[in-house]
Amino acid sequence: MARSYFPARLESDLTIDTYVKDVHFIIQTLSAEYGFRTFILIGHSKGGLIALLVAQTACINSLVLIATPALSFAENLIKQYQLRAPQFTEDVETILEAIKQGNAIQCGCKHLSLVFRPSVNRISSHAILSIP
């Protein structure tokens, strides 16, 4: 994560859409400049979510998903906290609801401020709002 084909991007500027556009650009370049006609996308974890979004609008011959969440981003995050750090679950749910409502994120504890740090808020926010 945190890299894009397009220059001068900061981690805080990246969204899932940025990565989807990167993959579309690569597919177009391989097709137009090198004559590729068959495309197989392989995505792992969040890359699998990106691959799913690309496959909705690009001509992909095969799609391989490895450890791609079956739940939405928000549901998956809540479930992980419920299992591994239940003391933070309510705070995570509150933060996720704030993101859905378009409100500023308030992180009071050090642990959650790492997960919801400003540099990844755009990626997280976009994933929460756009990935079913």
C-alpha cells in the first residue's frame, strides 16, 4: 500500500480509487502499447478488494483472490477488534460511524490513533464507504 503509479502522491492523498485507476492505466498501457489481450488479476488482502473493483469495469479474463475479506471493510475491522481487543470495539464502532456520516474522527487512545492515523484516513474512509 501507499504507492501509486501517478507521481507526487502522498500516502494521505491515496484512496482505493487511486489504486483502481492505477490498475486500469496499467491494463490500458499493456493493451495499447504491447498488444496484451489476456488479463489475469491476482489480489491479496486489500489488493483483492482493489482487483474486485477493477474487474467490475475492465475486461479481465481471470480473477484470483487470496485472503480477500468476505465481509465489508467496516464489518471486518469490528470483528477483528471483537476477537483480539474487545476493549476497543465500541470506540471502533463509534469511529466507523463518524466516517460513514462524514464527520471528523476523534481518537482518544494511542492504539486507535495508529489505526486511524490521518495519513490513512482517506484510504480507510473510501474503503468503508465504497466496498460492500
